[in-house]
Amino acid sequence: MSTAEQASAAPTDTELLERFRPVFERIAEGALDRETTRRLPLEEAGWLREHGFGALRVPREFGGGGVTVRQLFLLLIELGAAESNLVQALRVHFRFTEDRLRERDTERGQRWLRLIGDGAIVGNASSERSGNVRGRTDTTLRADGERLLLNGTKYYSTGSLYADYISVAVADGDDRRVTALVPADAEGVRLLDDYSGFGQRMSASGTSVFTDVVVDPGNVIPTDRVFAGQLAIVQLVHLATLAGITARAVADIAGFVRRRRRSFSQAGADLPREDPQVQQVVGRVDATAHALREIVLGVAGRLDRAADARYALRTADPAHRTEAAEAAVHALELDAELGVYRAQSVVVDLALRATNEIFEVGGASALDSSLHLDRHWRNARTLASHNPVIYRERQLGDHLLNDNEPVSAPSVGIAPSLVGGAGEERSTDGSAARLAVVP
């Protein structure tokens, strides 16, 4: 189903917001308590499941909402304002869903789409403290008689504690990169909430330990060559979260200023809310929040067009799957990928500035720990540190100056030279390979 067909069949933006805003508002009510106690919003994640949030992108024929990518991101921004940790926790789930949508003409794609349509959530276990930066993994999947056994330790296992299934980046018996999916409650799976970052502390981004976990061979997905733009959605989820965080920061500081009675002798009005300079700061961060929202939604629309084009080409008559047709689809995907990277540079910068600038209007009173206004900057700074902007901006410059496409290698780890790696892998034509180790 194309974006246009989805738009005619799916709920409107207004209908979706009317459906989910009451849930988001309910989730937001407990945000300060969760920040104080570091309580994972597991119950709140259940509320989202009850409303089919994880199945939003699943076609209606498989039990989902059938919404467009743009509509998904509209809701992710709103959820990010209510509880940014939940958006991050669902990040890989939505990436996994997109990959299954891309193969919805296959038995595997349809099986997983039905599971997600029924409410299943997929978590993540990809990064390792000891793994190789080029995607080589110390986690293994080896045959033991007729069984496949998974062994290894992962870190930054975002969303694992919210999930029904964990997608594990692993090396199989032939040292090929594959994804193994295991039930989160399977024997030998141990999920820890030991993430130590100063922001996004309830995203369940800690350690996952797998000890002789039996894996269904049908739940092993080969790691194929990655299309341009295929991984962009995981970065755009971070940007949607940043847009939501900024919106909440604006709402919080506006409420603080409305209630504030203390002022300064240099102030331009009796009450802070009447002070022109305070009004200017609040107005500027409000404008920033709205701009971030529009940037994210604009790029999400590009991902819609690219996804539609890729599936249409995949399912087209063989006579129509020409080099020219592939080049046209690739151009749309590359446009979407570059759009996300450009947005990353701008959104990160503006979100960090806005979540810092809100303190200009409150004096020392705004630093009261009970307000937790600092959480907005801490959460924004944490998200901004994923896939650092400096590398994205270099890739953008290299593309503009030399026409080199970004290399998608979504993994981090120890430098190859320190672990005997062979350096950057190359494809058969000598160009940089587009590697994927995340489902």
C-alpha cells in the first residue's frame, strides 16, 4: 500500500491525536515522580500497547494502524514530550517494523507483522563494550547438535526491559553477521537496568546477558546489504524525541514563569510574565520547539516516499526492475538519508540551546531540584551523543564536495587496529560497504 493509499485508509492526523493525547497526558502526569525515583515506565508502556501504539505502522490487514511514517513521527514527538524514555525504548522496535514492512510480501515479513499487530514489542541488543567498531561481534550463535545456542553480553540494550522479543546482533557459525530474535523471558536471558548515563535513565539501555539461549532457526535473519536511507529512521526517532523534549521544556518553563512572583531590581516589569525580556526568551524557545517539529515531520515525509518506492520496485514485474528504476529509487532513499543527517545537525543544536536557555528566565528558583527542569537538557544532551553530529556533518560535506555517499555502519566498539580488525570492509566493486548489525 502506497503512502497515498495509506492516507486514504488510515485515520487523519486529528483522529490520531484525539486518540492518543489522553494517553500521553496520563503518562506525562507521572514524569517528575519517575525522574525522582528512577522508576521505569513499564506500566505506562502497557497503556501504549493497549492502544496499539507499537503496531501503528503495521498494515490493517495484519492488525495494525496502517499509518504513514509521517503520522508515526507526529505521535512520537507528542510522546517524547510526555516521556522521552519511552520513545527511545521503542526506537529499534519501529526500525524492525519498517524492515518487515519492506518484505511484507514474504512469509517472514507477514508473520512478524502479525505478531506486532497483536501487540508484540521488539527490543535491542546490538552494541558491545568489547565488540569491533566495524560491526564484528563477540556474541555468537553456534550449533550444538540440533540446537542453535546464543552466547554473549551486550550493552546499550535500549528498550530490552519493555520488549517481548530481543533482536540480537550476532556472528553465526560461519562468522556471518545475522540477527537472532529471542523471547525476552527465554531461559538464559538476563536483562539488567544498569545504564549509568546522566540522561534518558529510564530507557532500559543497560546490559543484556545471553547464556546458552536456544534460538529458533526461523528467528535468525540474515544481515543483508543496507539500502540508502534504511537506517535513517533510527536517527530520526532521536530527533523526534529531541523535538518532544524541547516542547515539554517550553511548557514547563512557561508554567513556571506564570506562577513566579520573585523578580529582579533590573527587571522591565513588576511580574516576570509581564517582563518583555522574559517574554522574548519564552517566545524564542517556543518558536524553536515548533520549528523542530516541522523539520522532523518534513524529513519523515521523505522516508515515506522512499519506502513506497522501494517496495513498489521490489514487487514490480521483473521487466520493470531495471537499472534506471533502481537508480531512481536509490535517489529517493539517499535524499531521505541526507535529509535526516541535515536535520540532525540543526535539531541537536537548537534543542540543546533551547533546553539551556529556559534557565535565563527563572533565576536560582528554576534550579530547585523538585522541578527537574535540568532533565530536559540532560536528556537532550544524552540523545545528541548518539551518532555524534561531527561525523554526520563530515559525511554531508564529503557528499557535497566529492559526491561520496554516507557509509552506514551502525555499530560502535573498539578500534579495529586494537583488536586485529581488517579495517573498513569493501564491497565487490571496491566501494565502501553499507553494513548493518541492527535489525
